[in-house]
Amino acid sequence: MLTSLSRITLGAKQVADERERQGLPPIPGGTSFLLEVPDGDDALLDYLTHNLGLELVAEFPEGFVLVANEDLNQTKLVELARNFMQARYGSTKAASILEIYDPLHSDLRVKKILEEELHESWPFADKKVFTFDVSVQTAGNFSEYEDNEPQKRKKETEGEFAARHHEWSAALHQLREKWARQQLERREEFLTFLQPYAPKLLERDAGEPAVLPDSFTLRMRMRGQGFNDAVRNYPHLFELTRAQSLRSTRTSRRVHAPANNLTVLPPLSDAPAVCVIDSGIMEGHRLLKAAMPGFASQDSRCFLVPTRPEDEVGDCVSNGGHGTRVAGAVLFPNGIPASGPVTAHCWLQNARVLMTDPQGGAVMPDTVRPAELLQDIVDFFHREGPRKTRIFNHSIGENYRCGLRRMSETAAMLDFLSYLHDVLFIQSAGNLERDGGHANNPSIDMHFANGHGYHSYLLEKSARIGSPAQSLHVLTVGSIALTTFQDADRKSVARAHWPSAFTRTGPGLWGSIKPDVVELGGDLVHDARGTLSIEATTSPELVCASPGPATGRDSVGTSFAAPKVAHLAAELQRQFPDDSVQLYRALIAQSARWPDWAEDEAPEEVLQMLGYGLPDLVRATTNTPYRVTLRTDGPQFLGARGAAIYAVDFPEAIRAVGPDYLLRLEVTLAYTAEPRRTRSSRRGYLATWLDWISSNDGETLADFTQRALYTSSAQVRAKGSPIPWKLALQPHHGEIQDTSRNRGTLQKDWAILHSHELPDFLAIAVRGHPGWADGDADARAAYSLVVSIEAINRDLEIYVPVETQHRVRNRVLSRRRMH
């Protein structure tokens, strides 16, 4: 350790002297270097930052940590190492530092910073001009904000709630101003460091960065010499990636007869609003205009200023549009009725963020960063007033698999906005290109040419969901086929309700289950030569922008699966307007099921392609005599090392009826917590992370409560027989191997039981665990919990017995601190 520290000190002085000789600006903030520590040792990270004065720049997978130190002599680290060598008291922490990497004699620090696809190009050619997204860590390692947006309490008057909300808004405004100042200071410091290389910022409004609490990203064009210097020497730079480009799905126009004799009536004045973030919408369309009274005003805006004016909100995609099709799928998820009056169930809002590309699709300009626009859109639409938007449809994404090292800036912004404002983003999983791919991003026809048949290529890493679909707090939607098609010359790639030929699949970042759910986004057909094309029979019926027919079956994609889930989310908001969107997310997942064919396939592969399955409006919104769903009331909050214990009683009238009744037991937990993009593990990314565990059959409530309050299973032995959950908490414990339900923020599990196997009660403990904000008592996660039981064959009425029994027991039995 002493040798490495000596080399770092000597190297820092040599670099400083050489920079002075060349007339380059000094390196601000000292020097940065890479440490290797035991993976998941958060206590050690706290020790490094609080006791040794190191600034934690970023965390990387497998225990690597990038730190910065203004003390070029590394005085405290050297003292710690010497004390350890002399076995002095208090120096044992030094043994936990497995390795210190000298940046002048190791390229490991550079490899961690660079996106994997850029490794072969390092070092960049000095005189060649590159465009990259550069991410810089700022201040803000600890939580400075107590809670997400307040909700109205049951006994609170409108005036009391308004005053409390105003206080919250004022505190948030001050905090965001503080973050902006800190980021602006570091931004100016960074640009001064790069001044000799004349970097050009590709940003709106002179490059104002989007406000994430711990970092910002700048898109810049500069000679390779400047990027080389920044990566090697700027201590707070933690990631360099290709400029992320979000785009819409490409479409192919076919003629289809317009809908006849259909009258669309406006929604009720207090109906939910769904904001469509896309290529713009043809707002005067006769099938959409009734749901869009705010034409080019408070419900409609182009966010590409100054490239395009604010009121240029029409669909920029030719051949029927893209945003117009998405908006139509929000209103008409099951096809467009041929006649009659139909009342729109929600208002539509239009956030245009794309421009036409040469291929006839739409793309976000390279002068705009997606995270900036998302922040602006939520600020604009999630406002006080009659249509305060809580549901956003985002059917655009990067045409490439997401990285697995850390959360992208756009995905992290989606997570942060979801946490801060209690809003729900419905995000498409992304599409594989039909043709025109390359070795690192093969298209479907390349897979076929290489002998990779359907559906095996969907399980390859190149088919992984595209950014920002890996975001933990969004509801990511994949696509399945509508129907099976075959004629004399062509046939569909997929059979009905199998994964669409183009849909991107999971898993997500840190092994999370992605996509969360799937919907009917259509499929492609192919002929004997393998040529892929679009067929009306396998395409969803969508609203189309003029010129041309008003509707069409001419486009397929996850873009059109996502808004069908947005429709369901809006219906849940209509029914539960005062609840957290975490309830909507939980109920959508709770209602989802795998198609019948999945029962005969490898469950690990089904989960990878379909997530929790196809949602159902009736199951999500309605109890029946054969199904009962119990839920938490309003948003619930839980901090690290806390536990909330719930119980559902199953009456003897259900348990004693005999062995022939099959029951489906389902539990879903959905939560949000504040993210930190500089962290690169599930535990470190969130301020507090949650999971849930259940009681065993034969375990008393007292025994379960004791077990739930201990974080180590070795401390309290479980009693009774476990519920045969499909996933379970740990890999290899459930029926589906090599996965677990607790790796994301949407955690569903289900079990099939005979009625005589049902326990007397099911207790659920929602448990809070420390993340990056360990030690901050104000760091809490907001969650909703849903439990359902259903008679699979609809042959046993269970609603009345379960609901009656449930009313007599307090739903939250206890909130306790874990040991």
C-alpha cells in the first residue's frame, strides 16, 4: 500500500510540473485513483470519506471505487498504512483496502471510466474530433431532502394541505437551486480545465446541465487530445460514453380504411391526463381532438426550443406519424371501434421532443440531452391545476442494448423524477432493427442469416433492453404478437401471444426483471427467403396522422405496446386518484399473467422475455366472487432497518373445502427511493432499498415477526414449511432458478396451492435496508403493497370470506426496527 501511495504522490507531482511547463491549467481537486475494496462494504466507503478525507467520485461493480484527494501527499492514507504495519489500534480498516491502483502504472482506472465500446479506440487520436457524453461527479453524497411530494392526508383540510405543499415546494426550490449552484461551479471548473482544447458544448441554452443531486453530464465535441487529458487527469470525471441518441420506431405505410361513424366525446373534466413524450401529435385528428382541448397551449408544447418553436407540436414523422399512433393507442388500446359515441377515458398531453431523420423516422437532435428534456417536461406538466399529470408515456429509446456498469443519465433521471414527484413513466423496451444492423447490434435478418432462429436470438445479450428502459422505477413494456398468420407466401415470425420478433428482452441492470410487463405490439412476417415485412393482420390498429387514412394496421413495435399499459395506468388513476402511482404500478404487475404456452417453456427464459406477463384491466381494477385483492391505503414510507408487518387471514371456509380447488396467491411490492448515479450496485444506487418476505405454513405470527426483524437468517431459524413461491427471495430458492424477486423496485411473486394447502394466514414483512444514505434517518422509500388470492378455475367463491375476515384485523400489525 505504501509503495502505491508513494507512486501516486510522485506521479501527481510529475504531472503537475509537466502541465505547468506546457502552460496547461492545473488539475483542480488534487488527484484521483482507483481502490479495490470488498464488494458491498458500505461501512468502509463511509470510513474512506469521513475519516480519511477522500471524496467518493464513483463506485464500480465488483468492489472498485474511484476516489479523489486534494492532498497530493495522501497524508491520512499513508499514516493509516504505517499504523497498520505497526499493528496500532484503529488501523485495521487498512486491511479492507485490497488494492490501490497507481493511475500512471495501471490502465484499470481508464477502463472503468470508458464505456466498453470505446476501449479499442483508447487513447483517442489527438487531432481527430469526437462527440461524447462526459459525466462528472458533483457534491451531494448524502440525502438533503426528507421526502417525495406530500399527499393529502385523510383528515387534512384543503387549506392545511395547500400550506404544507407550498412549504414542500419552497424547500424543494431552494434545494434545487443549491444543487444547480454546486453543479455550475464544478461545470465551470471542468470547462476551464479543458479550455486549451476549445471544447464545443452541444447543449440547449448554453449548456445548462440537468439537475441530478450527485452528477451532471455534458455532451461535447472536441479533439481526442482533450478527451485524453480529461479521462487521465480530471479527478471528478467518472464516465465517458458515446452520445446517447433516442429515437422513435421506424414505420412502413400501408393503406387501411378509416374508422367510420365513430364519435369521440371529451373525457370528464377531472379525468386523468397522460402526457405523450414523442414526435408530436396531429392534435386536430378527428379521433383525438376531443381529448386534446389544450391545443398548442398549456397541454401541448415543443421542447426543442430554439431549434423549433414552442408551438410546433405536430407529428414530425411521415407516413402516418409516430406520436399520433402512440396517442391513439392510449385512447384505443384494443383497436378502434367502427361506430357509436365513445367517451375518452383520459386527457392527452403532447410533449414533442423529436425531429425528422433522413430515414423517415424521428430522432432527438444531438444538441439535446434526453435527461434535460425529461426534467423540463415534468416541471411543465406536473403542475398545480385541473390536469396535474402523473402518467407519462415514453415510447422512445436508444437503438442499442443498455450498459450494465451503471445507470445511464437518462434512466437515472427517470428514476429521480419518479421518486421526487410520485409520477409514473411507461417506457417501451425498445426494438431490434429489422435490417441494417452491425456486429455489435445485429438486426433480425442478421440473426436469421447467422442461423439464430426465433426465439433464441431474443435471449442473447445483443437483444437486451435499450436505454432508458433499464430504469428501476419506470414500468418497462415489451411486445407480444397479436395473432398467428400464414398465407401461401409468408408467415408470422411469432405465434399468437409469443414475444414479438423485434422486442428487446431482459434482464435489466443488476439482474432486475425487465421488461416488467408486455402488451400486444404486433409482429413481423417473413417469406421463404427470410425477407421480413409488415402485414396488416399481425399489426395493431392505430390512429394515423394525415395525409392518408385516419387509421391503419401498418406499424409494429414496443412503441405501441407501451401506451396500452398507459391506458390501464390512467384507469387506475381514475379509480384511485389520491393514491401513490406505486399502487398503479403494483396493480398492473399484479394483474399480469403469462400466456398458456409459457407453462411448457423454461420459466427462466419466459421471465427474460415477458417479465410478469400481460396485464389485465379487470384483474387490475375489479374484485370478483372468485378473486380478492387487498392493498395498502395511500403511500407508505419505510426507512433503512425498519420493517412493516402485514397479515391476511384465510378463513377455514376456504381451507377446509377439499383438495381439488386450485388457488393462486400473488404478492407485489412497488417502491421508489432516491437514486445516485455515481453508484453502480443495487444497494448503493438507492438511498434505501426494500424487499418483502412471507411467513411459512405452520409458523406463528410471533415467530415470523421475530424472524422478520433480523437481517441475518442465521440468527433466527425459520419454522414451518415455506410457501412454494415462483421466484423467492434468493436464487435457487424458488421454482425459477438463477433469479430473485428483490433485485428491482417492482417485486412480484406468485404460488399455486390447493385449497387444503393454504395456511391459516399469510404475513408479509416489508423490510428497509441501507443504501447510499446509510445513517440518514430521513432517507425513506415510498411503497405500496398488494396481495391477491384467486380461484384459478372460478369454482370456489372466496371474496366474501376473505374480505370479511380481513376487516377484523388491523392491516399493519407493527412497524419495528430491524436488528
